[in-house]
Amino acid sequence: MFRVAVTGGKGGTGKTFVAVNIASLLARRHQVVLADLDIEAPNDHILLGVDELGEGEDIKLFLPFIDTSRCTSCGVCAKVCDAGALLMPGKSPPLVLPRLCSGCMACYYACPYKAIIPGYHVLGHIHINKVHKGDSSLTLVTGILREGEEHIAPGVYRVKMRALSLQTEVLVIDTGPGTGNHISIALKDSDVVIVVTEPTPLGRHDMEAILKIVKNLGLRTWLVINRDGIGNAEESIKIASSYGVENIFRIPYHRDAIESYYARVPVIALKPESPVSKIFLQMAGLLEEVMAQ
């Protein structure tokens, strides 16, 4: 399975725009799964014109329950919990704080009396849709956290594993914004990482932050400068070159891109002759070459 991850550090750079169009192009010749791992605010389905997400599968996270008939209040479980999710009120059995529990299961394996009963709580849901646009057909996997849920990284991991379980030739991952551990989880083992930025001071700042992460992961990196023309892109190119970025693409700030947002159709299908579409065709062609290597 060939894996392409699209990320950006800063939110609003257009990474979803890039991911959707690249996935749609590759889907013309390959089986493609597009995984929306921006599980706090997924919107790949919006750009693809999907009105209703498929039936949801629960995203489950381990949650300990205490068997008080076996518990001796030894405190081992609380000592191994680095999240502070288990409290020892005197000599009473431990109290579980679900919102703090990371689901690591350390307490379960550490308890010498087997007094931890494995349970779970639901972080959110995974939706799977078949999407047909023009001459492209792909599978969209969308992860959505429940409102108020704080465990982003475990959720991203489970949605990614679900996407990997599907039979496909190409997996395109659309990450969330930021540079936290949930991004590293999304990027791990990618064959190519496409970093999307914009030619603004904040865009450059966050671009460099994500480039540091990708470099530390040892992953092959490309750069997309979206909305080229609204600012100075040369400084971004200079920074990217210092991190060993292989290819740099410049998507112009163009009406066709805006119209594709409103139409909820990938620009490569809505405006195939657009200068924006031609950049995506170039990117897809180079990805095909990498896949053939």
C-alpha cells in the first residue's frame, strides 16, 4: 500500500483541498482510500459533496472498571498511571477519572490481583463512504470525535488503523492542524508527506514547525505553496530547501479554486483545464513515478 500524507501545521492552508484533489486524481487509475484524520473538524466530505456520512462505527478507548471484590487497595494501579486517572482515597478502592484516562492499559497489566475489569468509552465514530465524482471513485474514511472529547491522539490512531484495514492500493491521509503527537501518528510510515503552506509570516512559521517533525521522522517531503501570489513565497522556498524538501509546487490564488469550494466538487473535475488543476496533475504524475520505483 502506497501512503501519501497531506499536512500543514497551520489550519486553513488548504491541506484538505490538496488531499481531496490528489486522492481524486489517483483514484482514476488506482484503488484509493482517503482518510480524514482531522477528527475534531473533518471536512473532506464537504469538499467531495457528500451530504450524509455512512453508518458510524464506534471509536473505543479502554477504560478501567474496578472489581471491588478483588481489589486490596494496594495502590499499584494509581502508581503506574501517568495520566493521574486513578485516585486512591485512603484505604478505599481507586476512583477512575474517565476524562483523564488515556487508555494505555498499564493499570490492567500492573494489577497483581486482576481487579481491573477492561471496559471502554466511546471517543467518537468512524464513517465510511463510497464517493463517485466524474471518472474517479474512492473510499472516504471519516473520523469524528464526540463533542468535548479530549483524547485526540488515540482517536487518530484508531481511525488510521481502520483505514489501513481496507483493501486498497493507495492511502491518502488528510491530517488535522497543529504539530502535536496526533500529527506524528497520522504521518508515521508515509511514503510521501506533502506539507501545505501559504505565503504569509504565520504560514512560514508553522510550515517550519511541521518540517522539523517530518525531518525527525525521516520521511520524504514535498511542499505546496497554496494561494501563491498573496505574499512573498521566496522565503518559504528558502526555508523548505534547508530541510531537504524534494519538490515544491505553487498553486495560484485563483477563482477556479474558490468555485470548486462552492460547488463541492474537486477542481480537477470541475475545471480540468484550470491552472490549479494543472498543478495537481503534475503532482499526481510525480506520485505515480514514486509509486513505480
